[in-house]
Amino acid sequence: MTHTTVRFESSDASALSGDYAIKFYDITGEDWITKPIAISGTGVIDGKTHCDSVTEALLELPNGVVPSIECSQDVISTNMGVEYTLTFTGNPGPLRELELDQYLDGSR
């Protein structure tokens, strides 16, 4: 099993918002990019936890590159961010580090 932890944190509770995508590399080195994933300081958007959104996005990648995954999350302080840990349980093999594309809106 491979574990990866991702942390988004802000000093202003209302400042953490927007979308990002995850670039996942399969065992052959090919990269796959998830659909946009919304982020908030509370760890919940539209009734879904951040873990639910991340897991869904990774499992939707084509060709079953992520066969199964577990996710656990913690909210940082009082709505100051979210930290989640992904566990790739489907043994996809040795994995490169995930990359995050956090500038999907092009305005920063």
C-alpha cells in the first residue's frame, strides 16, 4: 500500500476556496489528470466531504489506473484548511508523487 498526505491551509478561514486537479502517474509513468475538485476550509462542499470528492475523482480516471483507494481527512483548526491522507489499497505498484494543479481558474 502507498500513502500520500495532502494539506491545504490558510490563515484566513474564508480565503480557502476554488478548484484544483490531481495529476496521478500510473506504474508506466503515464499521467492522468482528475476533474476539478472543489476545496473549502471546512472540508465539506455541497454535503460531500473532501475525501469523498477526491476519491470519486481518482476512481473516475480511465482504464482503472486507480483500482481502489481509501481516504481520511482532518479539518485544520477552525475551518482553516483540510488535510487528507490517501491510501492506494489496490496495489497499483510503485507510484510517483502526486502533483496538484491549483491554478485552474487562471486568475492567479
